[in-house]
Amino acid sequence: MTPHYEGLIGNKQLGVGAVDVQDPKVESGSTVAERIQVHKWLAPEQTIVTSSCGFNHLPRAHQFRQAVRHD
């Protein structure tokens, strides 16, 4: 949904859901970063990376791994 906000957010921030919570594989930090960098129009200071949407259907242990994964 991020592309729908291009040119509309002004000086506001936008939360980007960059973690695929439907995939049981834990993504690398670089994979998540690549998903965010696709939106070159969104300045880093305007970007909030979020992964909170959709975790309720995954096992708790996987939610934790997904939330704390670092490269």
C-alpha cells in the first residue's frame, strides 16, 4: 500500500510493513531493508519500519524470531 501515499504525506511519517508475516521463514535484515529501499521517494526520517500487522496467527516463538532478527 505504500505507493498509494507517494506525494501525499508532506512532513508526516509513514509506517512501512516490510516484514512478510505470512511467510514462516525468518527474513534477513538485508531483505527487509531492500523492501524499504524500493520506495526511494520516502525519506529515511519519514520512514517507520513496522512488523506488527498480522502476527496474531503465527506461533509466539516465530513472532519473537521475526521481530528480533538481525544480520
